[in-house]
Amino acid sequence: MRFVKTYWLEMLMVLPLFAYIIGFTLLPILSNLKESFVDQRFGRRYDILASKRADITYDIAHAPDNEEQRAYEKELAETTRALERLQHSPYAGVSLSNYHKLFTDRSFVKAMFNTLAITLLGLSLQFVVAMSIALVLSQPFRGKGFFRTIVLTPLGIPTIVSATIMTYIFDTSGYLNEVLSRLGLLGEVPIDWAQGGWLSIGMVVFADTWKVLPLMVLLFIAGLEAIPHSVHEASQIDGSPPIYKFFTVTLPLMKPYITMALILRAIDAFRIFELPLILAGTATTPLISTFTYSEYARQNYNLSAASGTILMGIILIFVFTYLYIVARDRETNA
Amino acid sequence: MPKKLLQPLPLYLSLAVVSLIILYPIFLMVKISASYPADIMKPHKDLLWGPAGITLEHWRNVFTSGLLVPSLFKSLLVATLVMLLAILIAAPAAYVIARLGSPFKYLCIIALFLSRTFPEVAIALPVSVVFLHWDLLDTSFGLILAHLIKVLPYVGWILIGTFEAIPLSLEEASSVDGASKIRTLRKVIFPLSLPGVAVAAMLVWLESWNEFTYALYLTVSDNTLPLQTYYYLNRGGIFNSAAYATIITLPVIVLTFILQRYITSGMLAGGVK
Amino acid sequence: MHHMVRATLGLLLSSLAMVTCSSGETLSIAASLGENEWKVMREHVFPPFEARENCRIRAVNIEAGDTLKKLEVMHRANRMSIDLVLLDNMNLAPYVEKRLLLDLTKYQALIDPEVDASLVQPLTFHGQLMFFPGRPNVQITYYNTDVFNGTTQTIPETWDALLEVAKQLKAAYKVGKVAVHGTLDGNTTAQVFEFITAAGGKITTFNDAGSIKAFTFLQQLYPYLSPETKKANWNTTNKFLSEDTLFLARNWPVGMQVIVQQNQKTNIKAYATWAGPAGRATMIGGDVIAITKRSSNQELALKFAGYFMSREMQTLLVTELGWPPIRSDALGSVPEWQQGFFKAIMEALRYGHYRPAIMGWSAVEKYVNLAFKDIVIDGRDVQTTLDTYARDLQEELDWLK
């Protein structure tokens, strides 16, 4: 009770956020998790029969006359019996068949590789470029505000639009190939950027970085400017080269912002979906997220749930590993 | 960092290259919205502008279709309200979480971003069913609630980082001076967190402005701007959607130009202590 | 006594319903149409009906790929705000499966005898009529007349000619200039269906002689196809044709609006299709009329369905939009620039085949795309791959029956 008394303000502050999140995201995720452990064949049939039963019940309640009502009741009895038979089929109960199917699927394994490659490559590229730009922007120079606005513009473009513009750039008769051929770098055959492999991974990484860079730059700028000037002044006194100062003073102080930016980006990067779909197509560059989507579109909800869970698992492993390294780092430095 | 690090020539050169790479796709978008089809639909593209010149035909189509203003208004309304609500809900919670002890804090953080690790398509459907049950179909309110789902973990996460970066010593100093908890929040924490809050607010606004999946489920007749763009794009109406896209991007450019100055001045107030 | 009260009440309610229906009700119609098509709807199709029935029509555009999801969400939340849907017939089974639609068996009389009976037959699921025919649609082969001018190249009429053309174009331009829809989704399935049927195969059997011939041919053809095949769907194909990335490709008639009208490429024309070992075959797509189960305006919706299928309306759709009609007495003249395309469409319809109206079409789609990837793109052995997938497909189809 005393806890509540002292911390009433804090609890009030936290409540809305958590109520919302638990209600609207954790619950659906948990139900998806549950779905993933249901055999797809069972799940599909069960869905059909269960919704049929719910629907008939509704119809019975709204039946205009006795005869229709009896017809519905007969249907309901049939459906209930079918459901019972289903429960006794060999596919009922908790099953790992979805996961087994996914991990033995050649194209899913390729999808996992592609997802990891795109994310890790993308993160590294985005970190380096965003940090450089943020550093530059934290210095005063003429045209700074102008340049800052330029850097932030891609943020405002909806993903579908930027994806489409990117197809105009990366098509075989697109603008990039045009630039390359005018520079004389292209042979007779234009480059097929969507052919799969590292070329397509690079294309997706570039397109994604373009869209996402402003966000990271913003976060890094906020981080840089949160470093009190007193620290800057102190470090300038001892006269060591600026690069050294960057790595020993600035970077460590920015750690919370960097951690936050990287993890935030990683979560979205692992889930990247519209961009590769439109730019490369699933034929050559499958990703876990496109896999999840196509299975969902085919009403294979259990398989889709399993695929989504695997992705979530990968993200969690990545994040925890990263946090662990950061926490351990902090302990050794403290 | 000393100014000597940045020599003017290499600095401006690299800035120019980066700016070119960033701006060219946007230039393409604007170009397509004002070009004759014959200039775009050909195997060897013009890098700058096609021979036929500029046409305002597509813009005229967009403005006379009668669909622009309602969707613009709806997107604007929803985005702004989402931004305000998100900060209101997330900021206090983020502050508390940032000050929590080690295991608890990480637990909260995990719970927060867990909701963003799952593919959207699997979550959007059940959520939309609930919303429709509450008669929120085609209402801006429903869309606002849906966007909050997407955005709250995100903004909470950023704000936790912001509050974490404010040293505890400042708070302690304030309470030693005799200030109550609420007073400390107002006088010490609030000003220092402003840059982070500003960044978070802007990102929330943009995310809601661009949002698309929930809009797809929760709207029937009143489209949002991205949805409208999607319809044109889906049918190969590249010229109309380029015009729409340019309209979508304009307020963003204006907004960022305003807000980026605010970040700087806000920082100067808090940093010099 | 109880029954009499009930009956009177029922009579009262239904007459009340009829009264309210014909005085200021709103009928909500959803369809997936382009802007010019909506214009015709709003200017020519809706107003006479609104005047006749004294109601208002609220028209909503829902893209074909999104319709199932949206209807399902509304149905589950019990907030169905759409009464009638002009549905793309690509995959009708899920709508039936999820019980979203009204059983139309007892309203069969709404279909006039002039309506082509073969259009109605695939609309029956489990013995119940679930849809009315709306308009048939079929893919046509677009070609670039600058290249296919009779001297440089002639349009291929057989598979062998198609292979030859693809080879020659690739040799001349160093990249393939012909494409099929290779996006590994419903688009691919539709075109593979055409190849299989043109070889005498059955897509649900999957490893019969015809299917093997079809996949073998596609495997031979693929290396000479454009690299954009993997991005070519019903939408992007139009772009590729317009910018001369492709000189020959099959696509839906909607292409003529985009390619000729919007992109102003008057040098692109179309013909019906090429012939496989078993003759020419096309897949009949198009739109069907469905009425939602939980709609509050079923009477009005049924009336509109009858109206849409009437001779006046079907003739109007022909003359204003160049849509092929569902009935034999809807004759009209198409706008001039569309005439060549319309001729190709009507001819292609003559070779039209329906996809089987089975519950497990999404399973067929999955295996067709898997086979396409393995055989056509990756070059695996045709027979063994098809045998494996045929077996799996059969298993899944049996389960879903």
C-alpha cells in the first residue's frame, strides 16, 4: 500500500501506455504465437468449421421463420459433429509441423539469410553514414539549416511512393542504368538489379537507407547535442586529435542514443517488406516478412504465424545479444 | 569539436554529393508529376528533363478530381492528433521507466518493443475487427487509435532514451533544493527533454502521415492521402500518384524546416548549465 | 394463435422493409475500378437506378487484393457496410468459405435466358449459386507494332513461333523483350493455367501430359524472356510495354487504358493469343456480382444485380467502356480507338476456359508457383518436381473438400 502511496504519480503516468500496448499488441501477438503451434491443415479446417458454427448461431438468432431455423439447427448439429471429428484427427493438438516445414523449406532458409544480410549490412551502412552526417551537422557552417532540411526530406515520403520511385531508378531501363551507361560503365547488357544475390541485397539496402537515413541522423543529432558543452570544452583543453576525442569521449557519451537508434532501426529493418517486394520480387529475393505476407494471403494463417514468430525470435535474439554486450561494456567501464 | 576539422572545400563537395543522392529521387518524383508520358515511358530515360517540357495536366487532374482536399484534411487531422496523444501518453510513462531499477526497466522495454517485432499484417486484422465492433469504421477517431498502436512503442522507446540521458544528479540536486516531484518535472526534466520530445513528436507525426495498413482496413469511403496514392499506384497511374506524392511531401519539408531550428535553440537553453 | 401473430408480424415487417427500401435508402456498392470506369458508373449506370428506386448509391473503391480482408473484418465485427460487391473472380472460394455472401440460389430467376449459361455454371459452390455474372474478362497479347510490323517480326501464333520470336529478340537486343507474369502469385498462376490448358492438361491434376508439356515449354522459354519477368504483374506489365522494355506480353484489357490512353502509346496493339499443342486457350476472369450476407439492403441489392445484368446496362458497358457483355443480345459499338482491342478480347473469350470452382484454389496457386520457381526459373527436372507437387496438392485438396 505504501508503494502505491509513494508512487501513485508514477503509476498513473505509466498506466495509459501499458494498457494500450497490452490490449492491442501483446494480446494479438500471443494469439498468433498460439496459432503457430497448430498444424496448418487442422487450423484451416478448424477455422472454416468454427466460423461456420458462429455464423449459423447468428443466423438462428435472426431466422425469419421456423423452417429456416430448423434448417440452420440441422446445419449447426452437422458442423458440431464435424468439429468433434476434427478434434480426434491425428493433426489436432500442439504441433511443431509448421516450424518443421519452414526450416526444411529451401526458399525459407534463403529468406532467413536474405533478411539477416539486408539488416546487418543496412545497419552498418546507416550507422556510418548517419553518424558522419550528424557530426557534420553539429558544427556551424554556412547553409547548415538548408542542408539539414535536405537530409530530412526522405522522411516525408510514404514507403509505397519511395518504393515506386526506386523501381524507376533500379529497373533494367531505369535511371541508374542510364547514368551508368552514360558514364560508359555499362556494357551492352544493362544490369538486372533484381537478379538476386548480393546485388539485390545491395539494392534493397540502398533504397532502405535512403528512406531511413533522416531518422537516424535526427537521433544522432539529438544525442550529440545532449552532450553538455562543458564536456566539449574540457576535452579541447588537452589538445589531442579530434578523431581520438570522437572515439574516446563523444561516442561513449552517445551510447544510450546509439543503442536506442540501432535497436529501433534493427527491429524495422528485420521486418522490411514493401520495398523488397516491389523492387526485387519474391522470386529471387525472398524475405521472412514477404513469406509471412504471402502465406497470410493464402489463408495459411498458422504457417504465417509461425513465420512471424521466427522473425520475432530472430529480432529478440539480436536485441538481447546487443543489450548484453552494451550492459557488460558499461560494467567494465564503470 | 574544433572547427579546424572541417575544411571548406572537401566539406562542401561531400555535402553536395550527399545532397544529390538524397534529392535526386525526390526530383524524379516531382519531374514525373509534371512530365508528358512520352518523356517518361521510353527505354532511355532523360536524366534531367525530357524534350517535351513541363505539363500541368496531371496536377490539374488531381485538383479537379475532388478527392484531394478531403484526404489531405483527414491525414492532417489524424497525424496531428496522433502526435499530441502519443506524446501525452508516452512521455510520462517513459520518464518513469527510465528511472526504474535494472530488471524492471528492461522488462518494460522488452514489453514495449515486443509489440513492434511482429509483422503488421498479422496484428492489423484482429485489431481492426475490434475497432469495427466499436463502430469506429471510417472515423478519424478509429484511425487515430490504430495509429497510436503503431506509434506508442516507438515513441516510448525514444523517450526512454531521452530521459535516461538526463543525469539523475540534476534531479537529486533539485529535490535537495526543496522542490516537489512535480516541480522537479516541470522545471528540470521538462526543458532538458525537449529536444528528444521534439524529435519523437516529429517522427510520430510523420509516421502517422505516411501510415497505410490500418488506413486500408479502417476506411471505406474517406481515404487518407497515402491510401489515395496507393490506389493510383496500384493501377499504373504513376503520374497522378507522383502529383499526390509531391503534395504529401511538401508539408513535411515545411515542417522539418521549422522544427530543425527549434531543436537547436531548445538545446542551447538546456545545455548551458 | 402464436403462428398467426408471427405471420402477420412477418408480413408487416417485410412490407415495411420494402417501403423503407424504396424511399431514400442508400445502397453501398464496392468495386475495384479505374477512374475512367468509375466515371461511367457514376454518370451512366447509377443515376437511372437511383431515380427508379428512389434511393442513393454510395460507391466505394476497394482494390481487388484488399476486398476479402475488408469484407471479412466487417463481417466479423458485425458491421457490414457494403451491400453489393463487384468481385474479381480470381479466387472466389474464400468468400464462400468464410460465409460472407448471400446464397443466391432462390434468386436464379433474376438471370435472363440471354445471359451466357457457361458464365453462370462456375458460380455454383456446393450446389448453391453464390454469384451472378457481372462481366467476363480475358487477357490479350499486347505487341509493339514498330517491331511486329510483318517484316521485322510477325506476331507468334504458336508456341514454337513464340519461342523463336523470344530467341530472335534477345539476340537482337541482348536482353529478352518478351515476358510472362513471373511474380509468383495469382498473376503467374493465371498465365500458367493458360499454358497448361493450351497443352490439354488439367491444372488440378498437375502432372498429366499437358502440364508436363506446358512446364517443359516454359522452362525452354525462360532464358529468352526479359529479366523484368519477375516483376511483371497485371500492373507493371503496362509500364514495361509503354517504355519498350517489353515488345510482347499478355495482360488484361485494363492495359489499353494505361498504355494507349494515359501513356499515349498508340503503337501498341493486341491480338487474342497463341496456340499450344492442344489449340488456343485463355483463362476467363472478370467480375461477378456478390451480395453480402449481413447487408441491410438485400432487396435493393438484388434489384441492382438484375439491373446490372439487363440488356440496357450490358450494352452501355460495351459502348462506354469496351467491356465484353455477359449476354448475347447486348450489341453495341465500341469507341474507335478500342475497336482492335475489343476484337481481340472477344476472340480470346471464345477460347476461354474457367478455372475449377474449388475450395482449395489457394493451394493450387501455391504449388503452381512453387513448380514455376523450381522448374522454370531454377531448371529442375519437370517430371519429378511435378509428381511431388501433384501428390502434395492432391492431399491438400482432399483435406479442404
